[in-house]
Amino acid sequence: MYAICNLKGHQVKVRPDETVKVQYRADVQPGDSVVLDDILLLNTGSKIIVGKPSVPGRVHAKVVEHGREDKVIVFRKKRRTEYRKHKGHKQHYTLLRIEKIEAN
């Protein structure tokens, strides 16, 4: 059984008892529960339900931790003009532990 959820504009495939790294920082503390309502597709094992635009049901998850990814270096250069730019970026993430998927 799995579901594809819409989380802040990103489509994430979730399964029960798995951890998912989401590319944004949620406004809840680690250890709190989160309910995901926007389910786009639901596979129950015997049938696949595609939402128009969403499937009735919920995904219950628990926040494990917040963190930041490794630094990504952005370097731009144009030859013969002494143009150089050097930037770094660390993306925030939230680690979610999927507890159960409810289908209505």
C-alpha cells in the first residue's frame, strides 16, 4: 500500500512505516503528529484510485527531525571579463515517519 501526496507543491510517494525527507521546514516540533490531506493517488494493493483532483483519505505522520542538507556551491564565471560569482546554499528539510494511511 502506498500513496502519492502533495506537500507544498512537491509530489511525494509515502508508504506506512517509512521515513520521508521533505524539502521544506514544517512549523511543528519534532515528535508532533501531522495529518496529510491532499492525496493525489492511492494504491491499496488490489486497486489504484486516482484523485480528481484528490482522493478522500488521510496520511498520518510524525515529525522525526528538522535539519539542513549539505552545502551546494554555485559558481559562475565568464572568461576574459574577470566576472566571478561564488555562492553557497543549504536547503532546509523535515524528516517525516509515516505511521498509517487511511482510505475512505
